[in-house]
Amino acid sequence: MLGKEITIGGYLPGDSILHRLDARTKLLCFLTLLLVVLFSSRPHTLIAPILLSGVAMAASRLGWRVWINGLSRFRLMLVVTLLLNLFMDTDGAPIQFMGYVTPFSYEGLERSLFLAAKIALAVTISLALTFTTLPWDLVRGLEFFIRPLNSCGISTKETSMVLFLALRFVPLLQEEWRQLIEAQESRGIDFRSGGVSVRSRRLLSVFIPAIMMVFRKSEELSTAMIARGFRPGEERTEYVTLTFTWVDCCTMSVVMVAVCLSLVS
């Protein structure tokens, strides 16, 4: 049941210290860690992101099953990335197994594992951000950082609204897709057996309903926004404003110091 309840990019309510942090603080800290992970070329530079990610997972108080389930959604991507990199990176001494010389190399295996670890860590950081931050708070925090673009004629409020709708639609469409799959399975269609071509043809039975569902949801959303007085380009007020506290300052300082120590070591 847990796997069906958790959606990719969905918010999980809680009252932890991570949930209460300002969205701008979480955006800045998690994006900093994400950049360090993606551009790191040496294993020791991942020490700070790994430790801080572990602290964030524990501080969220969501339970380890949530994180294991969230990472398991990306297991196919991790395996494919590992295998592709292993087959393509053949520089170095080949790996010998029981007298048989494999087409893989020790250096290629090391770099492939390092790349897979970077991707898994980046996914964990992204999940920590989306699990503990409301989509609207996340968008408002992003709007704060891109506000200088207003001087270039780019409406940051409209851009933020589009991003917010995209964030809200990801878990919504995922849930609708799951319900379509379950409805077709109750009618006798088996999506888990057969070859790739057979399963692809069976998925056509939900492809057209899924497209119609997207258009229907989009129309309902536009009608709801118009009914609530949304007018593009007009100034809007906020019921709850983002507040920066001393906890945010301490959190940001710890993250920046840890990242700097990891990079200079």
C-alpha cells in the first residue's frame, strides 16, 4: 500500500524541523548539494552531500520505508545507466573472472558505480526537497530567486504559476494513470506478462483514455482558475508569507561550511 500512496514529486505532510524550514532555505541548500553532486569528479567530494542527505532523511521523520520506496522508483534508470556506462567505458585493465577475460575494465566499473551513486544521491536530495515542501511554497521560493528577471521583461509571477501547475500535475497524473491501469486490470488485461511488444500493445488500451484525461483535467483547472478570479498579469496577494528565521540561518551556514570543507579537502 505504501508504494501506491507515495507519488513522485508529492508532498508528505509532517511537523519536522525540515518541514518547518523556509522554502528559500531548502531550495538554496538542496540546489547547492545537487550541484556539488552532479559536478563532482572525486569520491571524497560526495562525503558532505551524503552526510547531509542522511541528516535530512532523519530530520524529516518520514520513516526509512518512504525513502526506500522513493528510490526504488528509479531503480530501472540506475541499472540502465550503470550497464550502459559499463559497456561503453572499457579503458584500463580488463576484469578477469575464473580465467575468463570480460569486456569490462576495473576503471570502467569504478567510474560506473561512481556515476550510479551520484544519480542515486541526486534523486535522494530531490526527494528530500519535494517530500518536505509544499509545491506552492517551493514555487514562491523559486520566484524569490528569479525576481531580478522582472527587469528583463519576464514576468516571474506567471512563470512561477506555470511551474506550480506543472508540479501539481505530476503526482495528479501519476495517480490517474495508476487508476486507469487498475481499471483495465480488473477487466482482465494483464500488463505484467508477455514480451515488450505484447505489453506495449496492451498499454494502448490506457493510452487514449490517459490523453483524454489530461485534456479534461486541464479544462477543469482553467475553469477553476477563472472562477477564482485569476487574471494573467494582475498583481496577486499572499495569504501566508515566507518567513526567514534563525533556524534557517543556522541550517544554511552548516550546509555551506560542510560543502566548502568537502571541496577544499
